[in-house]
Amino acid sequence: MSTSLRKLAALVWLAHYTYAIPQASTTLATTSVPTVIISTSVPSPTVPLNSLVPSQAVLPPVQPWCIGQIFCPGQLLQIVNLAQPYSDAKTIVDKPTSKSSQQVLADFAAFNLSTLTEGNIVNLLDNDFLGEGSRTPGCSITGIQC
Ligand SMILES: *[C@@H]1O[C@H](CO)[C@@H](O)[C@H](O)[C@H]1NC(C)=O
């Protein structure tokens, strides 16, 4: 393995280590900032876009300790999971919204749930959500990656 490859491997390892264990960042403060590659899952439903999303089961109970109506157990999360737009059901919770939560909820509320199609959900994911793990706009806490 060439020296530059080994350096790259070390940097990748270091970036992963820094990311996984943020408490250790004080000892790593002098290293250069690694480039974080953001992946974005493209919705790839296994059913046609015009097929109806299966009707909902009973909604889960509200969890008072979970704040928000998008990423907490509730109607939006349940319907996205019923639509199965991604091969991994957990993908959605890694995606920050690209709009305010009020706007995302308003876009979702505009759907007629009895005629909701797979394509409606794919459009919502494309228009209102960003790539997994990417930053949400307006996050400006110094020294905090959010
Ligand atoms: C939703 O769609 C159904 C079936 O087409 C229709 O009967 C119903 O009135 C619609 N609801 C709203 C709120 O538009």
C-alpha cells in the first residue's frame, strides 16, 4: 500500500472515529477537517407509483417524550413506512426536512389519505426531505455539527 493510500485510509478511519465518538474530538482538534460524504437514498418503491398506499393500521399511542409529528410515531411516519419507498425502513428518520416542520406537515395534510398513492409519498420525500445525515438549514450552533 502506498504512503498516500495509507494516509487516506488513516484519515477515513479517523473521520469515522471522530464521528462515532464525539467526546474524543478534543484530542483530535489539530487534525484537518475530514470531508464528510453525504449519501442520499433515492426512493425506489417496489410497486408502481400510481398504486394506492395500503390503508393504515391503528395509529400508535402518542409518546409524550417524543417531540414533533414528523419523526415520532404517528400518521406521517406510519404512512411512509406502509409505502415502503426505501429498502431500509429506517432511512426516513435519517433525513432532515428541507422545509419547516409546519410546511412538511401542511404538505402531508393536503393528501387525501383514501386516495394516497405511492407517487404522492415519493414526491413528498423528494420535495420536503434532504439527504440522510445532511445538515438542516439554519443550524448555527458554533462547534456543534447538527
Ligand atoms: C378523498 O377521496 C375520496 C375518494 O375519491 C372522496 O370520496 C373524498 O371526498 C375525498 N376526501 C376529501 C377530503 O377530499
